[in-house]
Amino acid sequence: MLLKKMLPAFIMATALAVSLPSCKSKPSDADIQTKVQTAIAATPGVSADVKDGVVTLSGLVSSDAEKTAVETAVNNLKESGVKSVVDNIEVEAAPAPAAVAPAADALSQGVADATKDFPGITATVADGVITVTGEIEKSKVQTLKASLDALNPKKTDMSQVKVK
Amino acid sequence: MSALQDKYKELIDTVNASGVTGAQINETDGVLHITGTAPSADVKNKLWDIYGKIDPNFLTGDVVMNVNVATAVAGAKVKVVTDSTNLNIRKGPGTDQPIVGKAAHGEVITLVGKANDQWWLVRTNDGEEGYSYSQYLTPVE
């Protein structure tokens, strides 16, 4: 009888005794974090989060090679308690070609196309207004104005244009 | 009627009387915006003539007129209306695109389609195909 009553407690105690050491040997997330931190230190811009042994990498690197290197370095820490690696590192896009970079909005591009055939003419765009300067033959004025108006600007200011 | 609409009364009246579809005449920040689709290239040219008469050389800048032509549709014949030079035909829609052919001044070619209002896909009688600037093309009626 007594044994029967004691049995659940006995089982629990055994379970506790078995589970405790295994718990103790399992590296804590903080321990893993320290190891991971060392592994990723060589790659600035990358950070790591550890939860239940799962390492999540994030940040920005400049190449795919860097991303792979960091992921491999962290994957090699399996013995330190890393269960798996989630690689959320982003690779920086290659810099855009210089020609596209300086605010080449549609209107500016359209104005560049429209004025290409008028060598004496310069046109600039600001706040949707096209301002035209320079010299032009009378026979070409209408084509220029129509080309610019077709870009739907707020205004086409040609008041500084000299018509020859 | 505002002073601006009074100044351009003849132009506005002509837009309204010439069968321009989708015509919109709005005054914003002292600029009269006129848009719509003219039934023919002749009507479009007439509107520009009237505008140029009221505001010689279009220098005042108090009007933005953007009138398309209804007959400029895929399959239509269009004439090259450059000043005197040949018209460039380019690989893509933009002056940064390589030139793949030329159409002579006055030549009549085929409008294949439109990349946008500015760049039309055209085909010459020699079969050269590419994009040309629409301001130098006018539908042949």
C-alpha cells in the first residue's frame, strides 16, 4: 500500500533526477550568444539573436560571399549548442549606375529627350515647372513647346527664350 | 470667366467647337491646362496656330496644351515631320537608346504601337522597326 502511494512521487523524483543534469549540461542562450558574437565579430553590420539554441542572423552585408561566410561560421558552432541558423542577412544591392542616380524623375528624363534636338536650348525642371533658356529658330518654337507641354508640366516657362 | 480664359477665348471656343474628345480646360496657379484628343492632325495644328497667334512664340507660359490626335492608332500611317533632317529610330523609348534606323524627312511610315505619349513604335517601308519621338510624327489622313 505504502509503495503504491509513494510511486508517483518516486517517479517524479526519478524524472527530476534524470532531467536535472541534462538541463545543466545544455548551454544557455546567453552562452551561445557569446560564442556567436565572437564568430560574427569579423563582419560588421551583422547581429545575432539566440532563442532556444536557434540563432537568427540579421543585418546588411555588401556581398553574397560575406553572407555565406557568416552563416557557415555560425553553423560551425553546433558543438557550442547552436541547433540551427536562420539567415536573414540582406545583401546590399549593387550601387545604381551613375546616370540613373541623381534624381532622374520621369519629367526630367522627358525634358532631356524633348530638348535633345534643340542645341541652343537648355531646360531645367523644378517642382513640376519646366524653365527654358537659350536661343531657337522661330520655325522650331512650336515643336519645342508642344514637346514640353506633352510631358504635362505644371508650367512651361519660355519667357527667357530668345527667338531668332 | 477669368482674365486668362478671356485672353484665350478663341482657343477655348475652338477646342469646344472642333470635336475634341475628352477635352479638359483647367486653370491652376495662373496656368491654363488644355488637354484632349483632336479628331485629326488638322484640328491639332489649328489649335496650335490659334495659341501661337494669341501668345506669339508661346513665351508667356500661361498655357500648357497637350492635345493628341485620335487617328494616331496602331496600324495608322504617319508622316515624318522633322524640320529637315532624318528621324532617328531607336532600339527603345529614350534618347539614350541606340539608333537602329532612320526615316527620311517627309517619309510616310507605319505606327505599330505606343510606348507612351512621347515614344511610338514605328516600322519603315524597309521593315526597320524601333521607337521614334512622337512630336516628329503626324497621322496621314
